[in-house]
Amino acid sequence: MNERARVRLLFVDKGAYHHEELSVPADVISRYERLIDCLREDPAVLREMYVDVARLCAAWMVDAQG
């Protein structure tokens, strides 16, 4: 089972906001109480991407509707 979950990240950089959408292994998210902990700590997620948590303002799950 290789299901992926869509996540939207909101960053701020010198007063400008922008978002990025990405996908992470769905089973990994359920291991953490907070999504941010999953993005910062899980080895499976860290192998795929780097998240600049100093600039990260918010992270949330995106449903199939967008």
C-alpha cells in the first residue's frame, strides 16, 4: 500500500507568503499527533524532502477536493 496524502505548507520569507503542495506517505502521518512533527522528524519524509521550519507558518492536510 503506497497511498499518499496531500499536504499544503505556508511559508513566509521577508514578509512575503507563499505555499507549496506536496505529498507524503499516508501511513506515516498517523504515527504523529501533529503534522509538523511528522514533517520535521519522520525518516521516510526527510528522505524525500527538506522543510525549512524556520519559515514555515502553517501546514494542513488537503482533501481530494483541494
